[in-house]
Amino acid sequence: MDGPVGLSERFLEHVRAQRLFPKPGKALVAVSGGPDSLALLALLNDAKERLGLELVVAHVDHGIQETGGQVAKTLRDYVK
């Protein structure tokens, strides 16, 4: 590959080097709705086919934030 390695490629290299998903299958991803967990979900969603993963996304609306219900809807729509 010529030029700088993109974020998705660096992410894949890290996942493989650390053997985070040693076998294909289901991967449970807990998502709070914050920027860090949404970024992780986006990276995993982009890489799921190359890693042989089926993502199972878990989100709990504890009713702490007014936007909790909207986060759940957004996540449902995103992972379809």
C-alpha cells in the first residue's frame, strides 16, 4: 500500500496484532452513546466483514439523560 495507512487499516492491524477477536463470530459491543463508544462502533462496523464479525450492540437507557431514547433509536438505525 502506497502512502499513509488510513485509520481503518491501522485499526485492523491493531485488532489483529492484539488478537482481540481470535475467531470469527459474534462480538458484543456495549455503546453508551458517547463519542468514544460511537467511534469504536463505527470502526468495528466498517471492519466487521474483514474480521468475520457479527456485531451485537448493547445500549441501556438509564433515564439519566433526556436524549437517551434518541440515542437508542440512532443506534438501531445505524447498525441495520
